[in-house]
Amino acid sequence: MVETLAREAERLELRARFAAEAAASEAEALASGKAISLDKAFDYLDGRLAGAKVHDGA
């Protein structure tokens, strides 16, 4: 029982660390100015799939 609780505590700690690192990475990517919105990305892909010449915004 104690081992199970210890494993669960470790799992929760790892998950919290992962979430914090993911949030920091997202903030860094957005601050870089190199990120684009998901809407723009999907609009670009939809245009490409339709065969249109689309500008990538670069």
C-alpha cells in the first residue's frame, strides 16, 4: 500500500513538472514571434489541400 502511494505521489510530481515545462516552452515560443495562430495554420493547410497557391506569411 505504501509503495502504491509513493508511486502515485511520484507520478503526480512528474506530471506537475511536465505541465510547468510545457507552459514555459509555450510562453517561450509565443514570445519568440515565430509562432502563428492555429487558425492561420489550418487556413494555410486548407488552401494547400485545395490546390491554391497560398502565401505562408513569412
